[in-house]
Amino acid sequence: MFLFTMQLPAQPVIHQSSLPQPGDTFAYIIDKLPALSFDYNQTNTVWNFAALQSDSVKYASYGITSQLPFASNFPNSNLYTYGPGFLYGGLGGGAPYPNNFGHMMFSSNTNGFYTIGFRSDFGFGMTNVLVQPNELLMKVPFTYGDSIFHSSTWEIVYNAIPTDYDTIYKRYTFKYLKATGYGTLITPYGTFSDALAVKEYTRYYDTIEVKYGSFTITKIFAQADTILNVHVWSENKRNNLLTASYNPHTLQCNSIEYMNYEHLNQIPENPVQPIAHLFPNPIRQNELCFINFYAKEAYIYNTEGKKISHILIHGSSFIFPNLPNGNYYLQFINNQGIVFKSPIIMVNGNN
């Protein structure tokens, strides 16, 4: 008698080691009209997205929260992004304010990846807004068949004076995550085994409330939306490798973004400046660029991660080189190493 046994491939499990960490930087290419189908409910499969196109690029550059002067207002945060939301890709996007600059505060820990809060530079500027409970972006450990429901809220109080009327803008978020499939993912960036597809279904609604002291005068509905994304993670890579965005009503795939650059921080960066800025951004050809921290030089990378230019910096300004229109990534360096990293957009340059 012969006994045949077959060993099924192990299902991938996403742990904290796959979450973004303070100091990491990633770039994501967006295909705005993907001509591909994605059956994210398959198991032990191969998702071949090698034919994805490059329509635009976004970045996810995570700073170290402890270096911020207002870090104590976000005690659960250990990493953040800074900039307008339209620049940022990856999990959670950049900000609830797509066109204005501000900080989004995150936490990467043994339970998962969370949004802790945010702080805008404009509008309700310099106001520390906490998300309570912290919004779940990815749960760990997480494997095929796992699911979790999570809700959170944040609010902004305008004119917070006890003897006057207050206006409160409040968002309620309800999220459902489910690991729906697993296999191998192929993108223009590479082939990734032990990949896990996680469906993210989010519903939120906003209200505007007018109060006088502890009494509510009126409360009105402001807006609502439903978001359906599918993120693909791997046991062997840090941060999500791909995000497919769907119309939640027709289930048509509207866009796919995939990682095509990564710079992982292995040691804490040199905290030369507690808060750093590069401006203007976007920038035009041969325009004077300013920084508010000390750096001796900078390297410019394109969206493929290729080093294309080197800049020597004297003082707090430098001339940005004449490059083709597009998105680039800068690393600023002094004697201690990398001190600041930032995406930048070049407009009205060579075409």
C-alpha cells in the first residue's frame, strides 16, 4: 500500500514587520484606467499586474514623531507624514485636507497601523485633532479569513469659548477589513510571494453642530461617502504593495497604485531640526528653493528610484536644476547622514 500526502502552501500572515516604520519612504505609481481584472477572492493564486501603466506618482514619506515640537500632543504616534494630501499615497493617504499642508500622525505597533490624529497648517491651523479611538488602517497579525470591524471619530471645535456659541465639525468613520485571498503578486516593480489581499470597506459621515455651553442648539448633516479599497501586503515586504480603488456601487476598479520605490530606515535619523520644511513645492525650473534646516548637499531621484542629480547647498537656499516636468524625490544630507527627505513636483520645466 502506498500513502500519498500533499502539503498545501502555508497561508501568509502579516505581522508588524510588514508595517511602515518611522523614517521609511515609499513611492507609488498610479494607473488611472487599469485594463486588468483583479479577483481578490482567489487563494493560492498568481495576481499578474505586470502590465500596469504609469499615469502619475505619489509618495509616503514617514517622519519620526519624537522629533516634532508638538509630539507630546500625540502620545500614541511614532511616525507622521507632512504635506498636502494629493502628494501622498499608500495606506491612509495623506490628510483629510487634500490641498493644504499639514501633519498626519500615525502609529505602527504590535496591534496594527493606526491614524492617531492630524494638525493642519491652514484653516483650523495649528490645532491638534485626535482620532478617538485611533482609526485602524491595518490589523496585525492578519491572515486569510480574518476580519475586523472598527469605528472612530474626530472633531474640530471652532470658537471654543464657554460663554459663546461653538461650532463643532465631527466625522464618524466605520470600517470593515477582511482578508479575502492570498498568493503571489507580480507588478512592474517585482514579484512578491506570500501576498495577502485585504478588502477595506469604509463608510463615513460628517455633521456640523452648534452648541452654547453644554446645550446643543442645532445639528445638521454635512456629507457622507463610501470607500472600497483592496490592499495587497506581503510577509516579506514593508508597507502595502498595491491598492486597488473601486466604485463601491458599481464595483468598477477606478485606479490601481503600486509601490515602485522604497527607502527603509534601519537606524534613527539624525534629529538636526525638530521640524523641517522645503519650499516652494511645486517648483519651477531654475527657481530658488529654501530650506529651514542645515544640509550640505542633496540628491534628486526620479520615480524609478534612480539618482539623477546632485546639489551642493550653501546657506539655506539653492537653485533647483532644470529637469523635465514631473515628480521627484530629494534626500538632504549633512555630516551625520540623511536629515530630511521630501517629494517635490517640477512644473514648467523641460518637456
